[in-house]
Amino acid sequence: DTMHITPGLVVGPNTDILSMEGRIATPGFVELHAHFDSPQQLYEFQSAGVTTVIGGGTGPKTVGIECPGAWNLQRMLEAMASFPINFGNFGKGNSSDRGSIVEQVLGGAMGMKI
């Protein structure tokens, strides 16, 4: 079947036309404040249509929203690599030592949580 197009719809140079035969287009949701407490959350995000998750944590603990240190950031990125979701992890930004901030960025932090 062909979808009926809205009358007056302008198709111009800023319009991208995609062949969607056999596909379903759905919105992608972004979770901007996730506490990574359990791998089960990732399945729940997927089933809810979440395509991008930003947050942090290192597992079950109290209200963590950041990954402490480059080593933990790398372990979280490794753990998330098999899931078809985009991830961003916050590092711990509560340091006066610039070196620790740089280390976390090089370790994979997409930002710092203060």
C-alpha cells in the first residue's frame, strides 16, 4: 500500500526521501538522566523505543549518575557494546585535579557530572 500524503506537503531541496519498503519508522527517544543500576534497564529502554541513553553508574548502589574513573568508564563501555543503543557516560567532575578530568575523558566520558 501507499501512504496518502498530506495535501500541500512541500517536497523541496531540504527534503530527504527514504525508501522504507518493508520497514517501520518510529520515533527514537533519548534518556538524558539514567542511573545504570542493572543490565535489565537496557532491555526496558529498547522495548520503550529509547535509542540513546546518557547517564552513569557502576551497578547497584545509591543514586549514582556518574562512572568514577577511567577504568570504570571502560568497563561500562565494554558492557554496553553489545546493545543496539547509543550510550554516553558521565565521569566524576568533582575534582580540582585537571589530570583526573582529562583521564576520564580519555577513558570514554562524554561529559562530567558535578
